[in-house]
Amino acid sequence: MVDLQTRTTFPALLQQFFVDYLAQQRAVSRHTVASYRDTFRLLLLFVQRDTGKSPTALSLHDLDQDIILRFLDHLEHGRGNSVRSRNARLSAIRAFLKFAAYKDFAALATIERNLAIPTKRHDRPSLGYLKRPEIEAILASPDVTTWLGRRDKAMFGLMYNTGARVSEIAGLRIGDLLLKPAPAVHLHGKGRKHRTVPIWKQTASTLRGWLRDLPSAETEQPLFPASSGGGALTRSGIARRLAQAVEAGSRTCPELIGRTVSPHTIRHTTAMHLLQSGVDITVIALWLGHESTTTTHIYLEADMAMKEAALSRLHPTKGSGKLRYRAPDDLMLFLKSL
């Protein structure tokens, strides 16, 4: 490991960024650290292939604007990442460069050129969620005669019940689960934010049975281990098990055939079903752990789009005129003048 007291080499700066700046000064969450770490793993491997230099031999001058742009292009077209993921990687690089600007004045010109790289605009994808028969088919698909099947049934049921992020499910410990007097689960969300979400009776019953299957009842043990004697499931592991459940569920629910269902799809599904059941949007925001209801309004917009699509399929009776109200011209002129 590079001595952090040495001159401002790139390896020393990167270690200071993670150990001192992120962990000590900013005290960011482990999820943020993991995201930034993955960004620099990808970047350094790309630069090594592109320049032939090992990561420890790099300087900030090697990370010029051209190579950063090629890296971002590689993420999109080589790895198939979305524009949103590309922008998230760029944000991590920017955070490091802003830190480095106060440490290595000789590299300021290179840093400024990189900071000038803009984030890429993108269309917001349409909201993907499941209808009730589809989510029911997924929840019923695990083989409960096996240990893995019982784990998956409990895990997917809790995901749908809580609308939790996949990282929150992966990080759950036995001590986060409260089954009496009022069943609930403590979720540890983004930015060190915690929330408690109630658990339905059926979910609580499934989880009680699952706890009896666990090899240890210690509170710090993972609630959903990868195996009967292993550590916690990873996010990618949860996604793989969900894909298998979708494939199995498609045998009884043909609508699932060919569908790509991610853990985040389950989160969207929870929110939409709560909204369609009449739950207030502010309660849904608290349920999902949104800091602002502005984020939660995507579900309200999606629900309105569904209703408008249904309305457009209705044919008005003769002479009934338009179904939608149209403002008079004077009012439209007034609104335009504001």
C-alpha cells in the first residue's frame, strides 16, 4: 500500500480520497464508497488496457479529457450501460478530481478540462411494474420443499411488502426484523437514512417459518444468506434468483414470458399497487424512503397515464362532445401571459 504521507502521486491521492476524505471527512455511506470504488476499478482497468500503464504507475496527467471521454463511451457502447449509469460514473470521477484539485496544483489544467465534461441528457424510461397476477405468480414460484426455495419465497415476499431497494434487502440482518408485537423491518437506506416499514400478516408468517430454517439466530447474521453456511446474498445474486423465479412463474402466468424483471421492478410494483389501493402519495414516499415526494410523483404520473389510456378507449355517445374540458381562448391567453 502506498504511504499516504508521500508526495502527491495519483495512487496516494486516490487512497487519501477514499480513506481520509470519503470515510473520515464526509462519512459517506458504505453504498457510496462501493459505487465510487467500482467506478475507479473500471476506469483503471480501462486505462491500463488503453495505455499499457499499471494503475500504480499512473499520474493525473494520464487521465486527460480524451481518455475519460473514451472511458465513458466504453461504458455505454462496450459494456451496454445506460446513460444514467454513465453519468453516475462521471459524478464519481468528478468528486475525486475536485478533491485532487486542492492537492496537486500541477495537474489543475488537466483537472479543469475533465470537470468541463458535461453529464449526458437522457429520456426518462417508462415506468416498469407488474400487475397483481404477475407478482403473485413470481411469489408462488419458489420450490418451498428446498432450503433455497423457502429463502427466496421469504425474500421476494419481503421485497414486495416493503418496496425495499436491493441493497437494503442484501444488507438485512436478523436483528432488523421485528415480528412482535407489531411486525416490522428496519431498512438501512441510501445516505445513512433508516426507516421502519410494517409487515403484512402473511409476510410475517412466512418470515417466522424462514427464521426456523436459519442455522443461527444471532442478530448480526444475514437474514438472507447465500447458503446455509455462507454470508449474505449479493445484489447480483438476488437479481439472478429473481430472474429464475420469473422464468418459473411464466409457466402459470404467460404474461411474464420474455419480461425482464429486476429487483427495482418489484419496488416500482409495490409503489403502484399502494397508489392504486388509495394510499396517499406522501405515505408512499415514506414507505419507499424517498427524501422528497417529487421523486414519488413518477408513480402518480404513471397511474394518470394508465387512466388516460383507458379513457381514450371509451367512445363518447353521439352529441356528447369532447370528454376533456378545454379552456376558453381568453383564459389560454391569460395563462400564456403569466
